[in-house]
Amino acid sequence: MSATVSLVSNYAEKANWNPSLNENGYKKALQDTSWADGLRGIAAVFVMFSHMVLAFARWIIIPCHGKNGPAYLMQRPIFRLVGQGAAWVAVFITLSGFVNSLKPVKLARAGQTESALSNLALGSFRRSFRLVLPATAATILSWFITQFGAYDTAQKSDAYWLYNTSPKPSSSWGTALGDLVHAIRTTWTYNPENPYDQPQWALLYLLQGSMFVFTALLVTINLAPRWRMLTLMLLYFWSFNWGIKLGDPMVGINVFSGIMFAELNHSDFPRRFARLSPFFAPPLLVCALVLMSFPSQFQDWAPWSDFLTQWFWKIAPVNAEMMRFWPTLGAQMLTFTIIMSPHLRHLLSHRWFLWLGKISFPLYLLHGSLMRSVLAWLLFSRQKLTELEEEGQKHMRYPLPGVPTFMVVMPVFFVILFAATHFWANKVEPYFGVMTKTAEDVMFGKSEKGTALPVRKD
């Protein structure tokens, strides 16, 4: 036991991280917002896990086997978060509202409204490019390897998510170019769909969320903090009504809650309640994770999910979507709990979580393509096509391999996946930063030289 404690202590010392907090530690943790990067990284990993669940373990999606039937461990609340992709996308969008409004809100509270508006406009401009450019590059990469049959094995596998999201090669390169343009365009249109990278459906709503931040703060930037919070609360509930017209009624409440969390972060409340956080943060955290565990199917089968279903019909607005209502509220409760807890902030600021945050967007963009190509080949290359029946129809597919194969293949795949995302974050992402800065200089007039004719002095 003493050897274990010594090992943990030595690691913490080398990692320059201490789980306990003194007075200065509380103050530093409450000032630091890098925890948002750590939480974003965790969300990206769980989105990837949710696609693996859809591919290899769809039984986790349901809360139990039959009405009031038995439930496996991974079907129970909190454990089933590995399959709750919608909940972690809600975390993404909430953090988007939080991060994009942090600096403008801080400047507004300091009375520097002009600087806040300038920062808000610049941030929204950069956000658009930093979303669209990497997503387009990932689409082009997936489109290119599709034409060479990289997804053929995935298409013939018995892994649901793999064969259901693997596009076929185009009939010719001319057709392929048209398909590429169509895929890039439909990623950013109403009811987004990208046949070459299915997870990109959420990017339109992240971009939409950044526009919500810009619009909401543009209107409220001159208000006193308490009135800005009141206005944001009204927008939060109002968005249930008009949000459905924009394709997703849950985006608005996540973004507006993120802005309110930015206000909360800059207020005195986290400091005043810091000493009490060890008492209220753990139950709030558990409650948030349970809400995020709400299943997308057969919600009335398990007693705990049926209880939440009944409450949904009592309290939810008309346009709320049940399968995402509780996970969305859970994501917001999770973010609130972290903001109010110095210990959770400190934990999520660990360098490994920050590294996950750094690679979170590359991980989101690349995991689908690598799952449909590298992982499919590693798992099914030694399998033989077998006639399998699905929904009354027979198909020739590669059956899922046994547990020993998964135990050998998955560690190898994770090494390849995280190496690829690390490379993308360090070697590819900087080019998008340069392109964004160039566009900013050109479109903001920063790179313009003197006029061809002299300027009149009168």
C-alpha cells in the first residue's frame, strides 16, 4: 500500500499536479478556465466511444432487456455514457457558448464595451474559419481514400455504424468531384449531411451557436450584468419555441446557458461557495451524469428512465425533444458543477486532459474515417464473408470477431488514432491558423497599402 501511495505521489510531483488545494490553489483554480479544454477533450473521446458502441455493442443503447427486465452493467446510468453521443455533443455546444463569450463578457463587466464588441466580432470571424477549414480538409481526405476503396471492408462488415456510414466510390473522377462539392455544401445547410464524414452533422450547429453568441452579446453588451443574465434567461426559454425552425431546438438553450456560465465564471459566486463545493459538487455531478445517461430508445423500459420520461411530459416545453432533453440539461448541470467546484476545475486542468482538449477537434474529425478504414481492416481482414440475416433480409457480411481479437486490435487502433490526431493538431492545424489570419488581414483591411491617389486633407 505504501509503495502505491509513493508511486502516485512521485507521479504527481513529476507531473507538477497536486489533487489537494490550499488557499492559493483555490484562488488559482477559480481564475483558470483551461478546464474547459479538458472537458472538451473528454467529450470528444466519448463521442468516439458512442460510435464504437453503435458499431459493436448496440445493446448498450437500450436501458435494459425488455420492460422492467435485467440490465447489464454498461446499460446502467453513468456506465452507459460511453454510448450517449448526443449528451457529449451538448457538452460541446455548451462549452462553445462559454468559451466564445468569456472574454467579451469580462470586458463588458469592466466597462470596456467597445473592446468587447471588437473582440466579439473578431472571435466570431475566426471561429467560422477554424470550423470550416479543418472540416473541409477532413472531408477531402475521406473523399479521396473513398475513391480507392478504403471503406470496402467496413461496407461488408456486420458492424452497424461502420457499414451504415461508409460511402462507396464514385463511378468516375468527374462524378467524384461533383460528389465532393455536394458533400462540402450539405455539411453547412439545413439538415446537414456529409456522406464522407457522418459526425460532421453537428458542425453546422456549432457554427450556428457562435452566431447566437455574437447576436445575444451584441444586444446585451451594454446592460448591467444582472440585466444581461435576465435577458439571457429569457432567450434560453424562448429558444425552445423558435429554435426548432432552425433545425434543432436544443442548440439555443446550450449556447445561452454557456453565455450565462461565462457571466457566472466572472462573478463572485464561485469564490463565495468554494469552501462548500466538496459537499454540493459530488451529488450535483452524479445527478448531471445520470441525466446525461437518459436513453434514446425504449425509455419506459427501466424504472429510472421511465421516471424521467414521466417528468418530461410534465415540465418540458412543447418543442423539446425527449431523447435529448435530459442529456442536454445534464450537460448544462455538469458545466455548472465544474464552474462552482475548484477541485473539478483543478482536476480537468491536468496536462493529460489539456492534451485531449488540444486534439479534441482533430479527434472528432478523424475518428470516423480511421474507424471505417484502419479499424475495419484490423478487425475483419481475417474474417470470411458469411450470410447473415438482418430485419428479414440476408446479406453477405464479415461477422464480428471474438473478444480476444478486440482485446488485441483496440489498443493498436487507439495508438494509431491518437498519433494521427496529435500529428494533425501539431502539423496541420497551424496551416488553418495561417489561412485564417491571412483572411482576417485581407478582409479587415489590415494588409491594404496606401491608396493609389493622395487623400484630401480638407
